Amino acid sequence: MDAAKQVRTAAEDRATALVAGDAERLMDLLHEEFTWTTHVGETVDRTEYVRRNTEGQTVWHAQAMTDVEVVVVGNTAVLRAEVTDRVTFAEGDVETFRMPMTQVWVLSAGGWKCLAGHAGPRRS
């Protein structure tokens, strides 16, 4: 499997782990120096990202990526996609929305790890 396909598979695994609420799998897929910028502009580290997405603050029902593009340069890859998310936030309402997403992946001894990501702005 070529590197671009490996990165796409890792990104899909990340989405699956979000929906499953699998904190251990998420931690394994995220680089130790991971940061994420949310659709409202807040930046969180790996520990906070996993906590928010697996301990009930945000409950994931689905995340689907379309129009996925992966560019690999050496041991670094940038994935860009349109995502459709179905989530329940702390307020309790299930929401479905679309937004662009960018992820930076780095190759390590343990495989591809997500170093950083950004989603937003929300389109619908």
C-alpha cells in the first residue's frame, strides 16, 4: 500500500475511533505533540482532545470524509477533506454538519500519527 493510502486509512481509523469512543485507539493514532484547532477556533492538546471526544462532552455518531486529497512529502503528509459529522454536544441535541478538515500526519516507528488538525468553518 502506498503512503497516501496508508494515511487515508489511518485517518479513517481515527474517525472510527471517534465514533466508538475508543480513547486508547485515538491515543495510539495521535502523535505525542498533537494539537487540534476546533471549528470555533479553540486549540487543544492530545490529552484534552481525547478526553472531550471520549468522555461524553461530545458523542460521535458518524464522521464521513469526502473529496479526500493526500499529499506526501518524505515522512510528512497533509490530508484535506470535506467531513460530514453527526454529533451530540453537551447541550444534548444531535447535530449534522459539513466542514473542511485538514490533518498533518508524520511517519514514525509505530506508523502514521496525526500531528495536527483543523476543522472548520462549519458550512451547514
